[in-house]
Amino acid sequence: MADDQQFIAYMQAFEKSTEHLGSCPACQKGDPCRIGEPIHADFEAKQDAWTKKVGR
């Protein structure tokens, strides 16, 4: 995946995660719901990949 596309995918996953977190009491308490868990896991995976790529 090209750098730009990888970063865009990372930011889109961040947006989905934060949008869900803002409206889900369970996820806000740190107990991801069945809908939120895969959303947050996708964001975390993309964040980890991006961080590894940029060396931080």
C-alpha cells in the first residue's frame, strides 16, 4: 500500500473509532461492545502499522 493510502486508511479508521467511542457508553468505559471491538481493533492495527512504518 502506498504511503498516502496507508495514512488515509489509518485516519479513516481513527475517525470511525472516535465516532463510535463518542456514542457508545460501553466503549467509553473501556469495555468495547460487539460493534466497537472490531472498529477499535482495526484502528489499533492501522495505527501500529503506520507507527512501525515511520519508525516511531
